Amino acid sequence: MRTKVLMAEFIGTFAYVAAICGAALLGGQVADGGLHLALAAGFTFTAMCFALGGVSGCHFNPALTLGLVAAGRFETRTAVPYVIAQVLGGLFAAGCFTLLIDGAPPKVAAPMASLANRFGTDGTFPFAAVLISESLAALLILLLFVGATSSGVPTGFAPIGLGFLIAALHLVLEPISHAALNPARATAIAVFSDQQALLQLWLFWVAPIIGAVAGGLVGRWIND
């Protein structure tokens, strides 16, 4: 596999996680119900798709990669290197922001732990609600990805649709689970948060992957 393909996945995931960290950790005084965070995630994903989609296919998400394998759109042997590159890109972004907010003036930056994905704690929903919502969100992302890149659909518009959907899903899932949607994003934040975030991280791999694989299979069936 070409190094630049994996580098594209690394950079795209880095940019996506960095945008979320910046909006959430440095934009806490914005009273818009999380709209700024949702727009940061959606706009950045779209921008990176246009910048790097021709190189790697713009997955930037382990669940999306595995869902595309299930959809027959991606080779199984290529999935593991993609996932590794995505996780490393997210970790690099979260690590950079950990250093950045460490020297921030008082009350300017929120702690990294405030962005971690959780369930069954204060301010989040119980396990079952998080499992269902994260799974369904990933399913919808895969349905859109597979459908928007199918033959007969105008080319070039998939990144825009994906950005809109990711922004909308962030708005819905933020109060439920702090909107994981992406195991690489969840891992990056958990590593630099606290023990509870690490102990609950497994769900934010399992739920998106279940939903993405289901979405890939359904999308393959519908579009075939």
C-alpha cells in the first residue's frame, strides 16, 4: 500500500479530531447548543474529503472503513492499515490539544475529559440508549456513503452530504453520549482524559462498528 494513502487517512482524521477539540475545548463560551461543534465536525470532514478523497477515499473513521468492507466497496486486507492510520491521526490531534490547553489562561479552555464519550454518568444517557443511538448514527452514515458513491448518482456531491449528516448527528448525539460517531475520535479523547473514559471506550468501538457493518450490508443490498 502506498504511504501517501495512509498519510491521507492520518491527516484527514487528525484534522477532524482537531476541529472537534478546538470547537469543544476552546469554544465553550459559545451559547449555541453545540451548533459550533457540529459545524466544525461537518465542515472539516467535507473539506478533508475534497482535499484527500482522491487519494484514500476519505474514510477518516474505522467504523466507516469496516462498513465499506461489508458493503463490498473496500478490500479486507487494506482495512487494518487504514484503521491504524486513523487512530494515530486522532491521537496526534488530541495530544496536540492536550499540550495546548495545558498552558491556556484560566477559564479559557475546558478539560479534555469534558469531551470524552461516556454512558450512564451525569449528563449522559444510559448504556442501552447510547448503544442504539451510536449504532443507528453509524448505519445512516454508511447508507449515505454507499448511496452517494453509487453509479447513477451525480459525482462530487458525496462530501457535502456527509458533512451535513455528520453535523446533524452531532447535534442529536451530543447530549446523549457526547457524539462519538467515530472510534478513532473516541479513542483519541479517552486516552488523554481519565480512567472512566478508557473503561467505557469499548462501547464507542462496538456500537459504531455494528451500525456501520449493518449500514454497509443494507446499502449494498439497496444499491445493487
